Amino acid sequence: MESKAFFTKQLLEWSKEVDRPMPWKGERNPYLIWLSEIILQQTRVEQGLAYFLRFKTTFPTVQDLAKASQDEVFKLWEGLGYYSRARNLHATAKRIVDDFDGVFPTAYKDILSLKGVGPYTAAAIASFAYDLPYAVVDGNVYRVLTRFFGIETPIDSTLGKKDISALAQELLDKKQAAKYNQAIMDFGATQCVPKSPNCKVCPLKNRCVALKDNLVNILPIKSKKLKKRDRFFNYLVIEQDEYTFIEKRTAKDIWQDLYQFPMIESDQIIEREILVESEAWKQIFNEQIPTITSKSTIYKQTLSHQKINAIFWKIILDSKTDLNVENWIKISDKDILSYAFPKIIDMYLKDRVLVLF
Ligand code: SF4
């Protein structure tokens, strides 16, 4: 038996023995499959599970999700990160209601046309819901295939992506697409894991090129390593009586449509003297001289392309001062948790460890 046929057969055999229960496994409802796939993108299963169940309970149908406000969706999403996924989820639910009469599309090309749905998610929905013959290709699949077939083309190159996608499609058992796709996903997640896979117990070990040529820790190969950009956010936690000011992030940037304390971005960590001399500070406070009572330690959050460093400056304003800044919202302390914030602000709100200077 040639290697390709061996691969598919062994994988399907292996999957019969594997017990990896997930609430969406065996699910045929395309809405719930889509929901789980969007939640699980860039998220660990253990973390995504609670969110999936919460979304499923709050919005049992695509119509329920379409009817919700963006703030409701964001609040439920809070803590998962990559908020563009939540925005796309909501926009897509509305589009399904408007353009597809509330019925999830059944053709692969229509599924792929949905916002936030790439080839991987489209293949997962098409195969799991309708058994259509489309192979899933994601990081797990790249890893399994490059190792088993000993492919050394970088997986982030155009050629690597094209070749591996074509190979994945060739390997797919077209008569049982859902089963095969589930099997390869489970195999990548539990057997051919990124670090130190237990090759001794692998059902593919006799024909695995990476194992034979000692390339298990080398494959898959990536050509570029991403350099993350450092950003420095100075959040102004302005308190006036029992109120605090927040604003919505509206710019096309990370965390669009989430809330935050008014923020001044700098190009490095700055001291108080530099902050109060900045143009942004003068624009906000004009001639007023508010009291900075404390600053926090540095909070850090790493995103896919950026590293955020944040300092929270606590500022007390007297009752009479009127800042009159457009778009700021004055909220009472007890309401603060009803707004959706980026994780870095949630971290601050949770511990509020302020270091006096
Ligand atoms: S033998 Fe090791 S590297 Fe090869 S497919 Fe199995 S787990 Fe992956």
C-alpha cells in the first residue's frame, strides 16, 4: 500500500479508538459548528468550551445572535481576545438572517463567503454539517502532514500552503469527510503534538519520514519569525466623586468597539513629568491641574503582532472640574463591570494593585 492510502486508512482506524469528547463532536447543526469553530480559533479547547456553552445557551439560534446588540456579544466574549472574531460573528449572524432567510448556507462557496470564515472553517462546517468533501487544513494538519511525508517546504510560503492544501485534499476520504476531518484534528491535537510527540505509540510510525530521518523536532519549517511591535499605553483612571470616565475605542486598531479608560499612547514607558507635558495630556486637562495619586505596575499583554505594555495612572478630579471631553462616558463604579474591556484592563480591575510613588 502506498503511503497516502496507508495514512488515510491508519488515521481512520486510530480514530475509532480515540475518545476525545467535546460538546460539538458529532454536531450536525451548522450554526453550532460555526459558533464552536469561531470560538476555538486561536483559543485553547479548555478555555473555549465555557464560552461555547455560554453562547449556545444565550443565543440558541442564529436569529437570537443576530438580534443581540454588539455590546451584549462583546460582553459574552470578554476575555477571549481577538475581538474581530466577535465582530465578524455578529455581522455574519445578521447576514445569514438578511441574505439567507435565516438558514445557514449549505454550499461551500456560500459558507466561505461569510465574514470571518476562511477555508479551514468553511471545510469544517461543510464536512461536519453536510458531509461535503472538503479537507480541513490548519496548523495541526500542516504539522502532521509535513512530518509524516517529510515535507521541508516552509509552511508559511505560498508554495508550502498550496502543496500541503492539495495533499490534504487528496488524502481526504471523500465518502466520510466528517469522520476523516475529525480524525486528523484529533490526531494533531493529541498524538502528533508540537513538542516531543510520543512516536513510539504512533500508528503511523512505520512510514513516518520525520521519525525515520530524525526531523520530528525540525518539522514543520517556518521561513519568517514574526517580530512583535511593542506599544505603550497610559490609561488615565480619572475619578470624580464616585464616578470614573471611560470611552469606546472606535479607531481601526486592536480592540475596536471595546471600552477603555481614556488613554495616551507613548513610544516607551514614561514618567509622570513626561506624561503631564505631553500634548495629549494638555488637550484633555487644558489649564486644570489634576492630582495624580498613584500609578500601577506595568501590565503586559501579548497579541499576535503586538506586545502591549500598560500603566494605569489614577487621577482625582474635584467635583467642580468639567472636562467636557467628547465621547467620554461618566459611569459609576458599580456599573463598570457591565462594559466589555480588553483583557489588560480586566486584569487591572481584578487586582487594582497600585504602587504609590
Ligand atoms: S511518528 Fe511521530 S512525528 Fe510521525 S506522525 Fe507519528 S507522532 Fe507524528
